[in-house]
Amino acid sequence: MSKTVAIVGAGPMLGMSVARAFGARGYSVALIARGRDALDSMVAELSEAGISAACFVADLRDANWLIEALAEASARFGGIDVLEYSPLAMAFVPPSQVTAEIARDAFDFLVTGAITAVRAVLPEMQARGEGALLFASGRSALLPMKLLGSLGLASAAQRHYVYSLNEELKQSGIFVGSVPILARMDREAADAVAALFLEMIDKRDRVESVYGPGEAADAARAIAATTQVHAPFELPRAAA
């Protein structure tokens, strides 16, 4: 039986690149997002390429709806082996204008939705002793951006979730990783990120892999390298 990747927040750019990259390896593809028409178009394109795919409509902010969509995808393909969470949101709100409601909305989209998706697929992965949980984020996950006053808060929280989840699950055969994207999202970038996901699953030697050129991306890579060294934590032993 082939493996299955569920792409949550699937869109025609990164979602399609991830679908094609995993599909080329024989994965079946479950696409989950709000827009039925866009999903149907993606399924048709993947089918023409010989990739087994199906779509499932859900609003990521609606926990019950998202859980139901993932359950339907699992039933359709006989399980979910890889979860990729990469919903796109561009809300340009300066920090001084962020309200509690705006902050909660961003958190629900990038963090609560991710937690809901993970909890929906994780028990099955734990029962099998293998699987992968992948996330895509952006510059604001590592470097503050005044343009993204609310999304930056949520992106940083999601990054914390990825690292702590990896620390908990890394001995269980389940890989957790994230790719912060510090580049304009075009087809070349999307394909490169999809390739990074596959490389990270294969090597399992890093939690975070920054994609992008320039000084900001280099700074983000330095932060990621430091975090990956120091993130594992054990309570200090009491002095004898």
C-alpha cells in the first residue's frame, strides 16, 4: 500500500509543489483547504500527472470540520503517513494595531489549527511507530516584522510548538520539522521547499531548515542552528 501525505492549507503554489514532489515518490495526496473549486483543479492536475489525489474541504479554524476532513482522508487512503501544514495568510497589521481578537484569529489559524491537525493524525502514527509532521512558516517565525504584528506572534508560537513536539516524539519514529521561507514564493521556491521537506524526512538530522537568499536568511539560519543545539532540555540535577 502506498503512503499518503495530507496537505493542510493546500494551495496552487506550495501545496501543489509538495503534492507533486511526494506524488513522484509514490505517495497518494490528500488536499485540505476551504476552496472547493481550487482543490478540484489541483486534483485534476495531479491526476493528469498520474498521482492519486483527492480533496477534502475544511476551514482550518473549525476544529471539528478539520478533524472530520482528516478522518475522511485517512479512510480514503488507508491512513496518513505525512502531515504537511502550510496555510497562507497575509494580514498586514502593525503591532500597535493588533487587538486581542486579531491575535486570537492569527493564533487559531497558525497554531490551534496545527495542533488540531497533529492530534488528529498522531495516534495512528504512534501506533505504527513512524510518520512525519511538517510545517512551513516565514521570516516572522524567527525575525520580528512590524508589518506582520499578529501573524508574527502566531508564527513564533508555531515554531516553539514544532521544536517541543520534535523533542517529545523524536525517539518514537515520528519526525517533526519546519521550513521557514525567507523568499518570494514562486514556483522555483515552492519546488525547492518541497524538496527540502523530502530531504529532511530522509536525513532526519535537523528540525528546521531555512530557505532563502540574503543576509536576513543567513541570520535566520544562524538562529536555527543555535536553537537546534540548545533546544533539547533536561532539568539540572540537584547538587550532591
